[in-house]
Amino acid sequence: MASKTKKTEYIRERKKATSGTKRKAALRSKGTTKSAKKLFKD
């Protein structure tokens, strides 16, 4: 069985990797460029 420390380290590692996945996916698909409406106040 893994030690408590190893378990904790693994959990933290996975948390870091998966945190913000929805935000990251949205940025990939939508991008960060502002729309023409926002840029030119149309």
C-alpha cells in the first residue's frame, strides 16, 4: 500500500492538472480575442 505522503502528493498532482480544465477548453475553442462589438462599441 502507498504511504500517506505518496497518496497526498499524487492527489495534489492530479488536482493541479485537472483544475481549470473547463476554462482551458473554453479558451482553446473560443479564444481570447474580444468581439468586434466590444472592440468598436458598435
